[in-house]
Amino acid sequence: KIEKNSFLESILINLICEYYSDSIRCESKINGCLLLLFTELSRVFNKPSEIKIKKKYSKIKADIMEYLQNEYKDTSLLKAAEHFHFHPNYLSNLVKKEFGKNFKDLLIDIRMIEAGRMLRTTDKKISDIMEDVGYLNESYFYRQFKNKYNVTPFEYRKQNTIVENFIEV
């Protein structure tokens, strides 16, 4: 069904009129009308599939998050793209769209969350934790940690150990 006085209706009327017309360049106008008709029809029929695309992205988002939570220590954009069989640029754009941040920042967040968890729940040396979450450069690790938590790893452990000891009492 086509709504009365809609753009789609006017395209179809023009198409039919030109088909039966003997005027100059009617074939060109028919081609133009067909282009408009198919464009409008694709807009109408693509609306429901946008929901499917969003659901597909949600599944991919969960898969990406699961992969990063398991592989945060040794992964990179190239390794992740290879794992998902995507081009690195596509994965980068997908991560930006789905998570609102670039791949590197998402990976740093995951690593810092894991470093914070280790500092709270283990008594490993900070240098060991740094390596466990995938950092080899100590100053870079400290800088990223401080950006995330606004304290150094040592201060973070001290603050959170006090809180946990207080809660246990």
C-alpha cells in the first residue's frame, strides 16, 4: 500500500506517465524515476533490518568484551582483528561505535581494572601486577594507573587494604 499524496505515489505516477509518453528523453526520465523509486523502497524496507543490525552489533560487542577480558595481556588491534576476521580499521570503527572509545583506550581500561582488582585482592609486587596485565614500561603503567584512579598503585593498594580491613572487623 502506498499513502495518498506521498512522494512514492508521485514517483509511480510520473513513471507510468512517462512510460506511455512520446515526449523527448522519456527514457531518461523513466531511469531517473526508477532510481528514485528503488531508493525510496530501500528506505521503507531497511527500517526493520536496522534492528537486526543493532542486535548483531550487541552480540559482537559482547564477543569483543569477552575477548579483551581474556586476552588483555597480549592483545593488540591487529591480533583482535585477526581473531574476529575483520580488517583492523573496521574493528577500530566498530569498537568506537559500540563502546564510545577507541580500541587502545578500551584495552587500557580493562588492564587498569584488572590491575586494581589484583592490587586489592593479592599481595603481589606492583611490578609483577604490571607485567601480569601486559605492561613492560613501568612509568607508562604508573601514568595510566594514575589517570584511571587518580592515585599511584601503591596508594591505591594502601587505601583499599584499609577499607577491606575495616569492613572485616
